[in-house]
Amino acid sequence: MTMIIGVVAMTSASAQIIHGDYTNSKVSYLSVTESGPNVPPTLFVPPSPTTTADPVSQLSFAPNNFIQTDQSLAFDLKTKSSQVQINIQAADGLWFENVGGNKPLELYTAGSYSIVAPFGQSPQSQAFASFTASYTLVVNEVDNSPFSSGAPMSANVAITPSGANIIGPGGSTAGTWSGSVQLDINTIKAHFGIGPTSKVTGMLLQYTANLSAAGVFGQANASLLNFNVVNATVPEPSTYALLAVSAAGLGAHVLRRRRR
């Protein structure tokens, strides 16, 4: 059963705690922050997971991220940043593991841009837009016990395209950008010095997305559409055994009814 607790009105540089209990993990949103020009109050709704036959959950974040430059200015630069910190704990009897083609953690982000270098402003009107994203990961629980890890695992997410620009006068372009990264459990264990037979049961993730738009007598729009966190787990052998016992008991019950 999926349970969502709490809906919080977010403002710039705010921090709240929101909990969500999902099929295979318990998620605690330690903070959700936005900063940049004209950041309005944002209604942040805890996401609903998407579960498949395997114990995989997808958590979606859609901050109110939109910036626009002023084309009447000789130079106008605007930036905006969104960050989410979440603590992900595997449900009882589960741990984070590669599940088929799914890694225990996949990060995906997407945005859109529209840039215009108009006539009538300047023979050198220009507009630019760029988008970057990065993550920091810490393992904080191993074998259902607190774990104190060393240096966090950090990297930038490769975004395609890295940026877009138009040089005027005249002309415009629009499109979307996206990027993703899959974290393999063996890579995570190796980074934090966790033995191959130990089970990772808790992770702390910080995910940051940054937008930039600039114009020289031009206009640039940029927005963050969403960033998703997908986590995958596997059950302990005892869970499999429990399922097998239940299935055997059900089969015996059906067989007795047929004999009667």
C-alpha cells in the first residue's frame, strides 16, 4: 500500500521533512530548496511511485523552475538552482541491488529551452541557455545497521545538449535537454569500502540542478521539467523462503479440496 504523508508549501531556500512509504523503500525528504530570480512560493507534493514486477520505485520531482531574460537589456543573466536531499531506506527484508537491467539507483533529469535573437534591437543580438546537474551520494546503512562512510560519491550528470545559443539579428530555436546516470552496486560498495557480501540498506542522496539564461538584446527561456530518482531492491533469502512456504501451503490446500 502506498502512503503519502504531508503536502508542504515551499518557498525560496526552505527546508522541510516529508515522508513517503513505498513498496520497496521508505523515503525521507530532508530538504527541497530553490533559489534564483523571482522564485514564487511552490507547492511541493510528495511523488507517487511507479512500481513494476521487480521491486523498483520511481520518485519524481517537479520544482517550479522557470527563468526568462529581458530582451531590452544590453546584457541580462539569470540563474536558478533547485536541490533535493533524500534519505532512502530499503523496506524490511530488502536491500539495494542490481535488479535485471536496473541499477540500485538511477538519476534522470530533463529541461527545456527557447531562445530568440530578435531584429530591431541590435545587429549583435544574442541569447544563450544552459543546464547542469550533479549528485552526491553517501551510504548511511549497511546490513540494517548505521554505517559511517568516508568521502561522498559525487559527479556531474552528463546533459545533452550542454547548452544552446542564437546569434542575431533574427532567428530562434527551442528544444529539450536531458541526462541520466546509473549507479552500479559494486561501484558504490567499492567507493565506500563495503564488502561484497554486505548489503546496502540505506543511502543519502543530494541532487542539484542549475539553469542559466543570458541575453544581449535577446531573450532566453529555460525551465526544469523534472528530475527522477529510481531505486531498485531485492528481497532477502528468508523472504523467498517465506513465499515458497506460502505457495506450498496454498497448493496443498487446493489439492485437498480437489480430492474431496
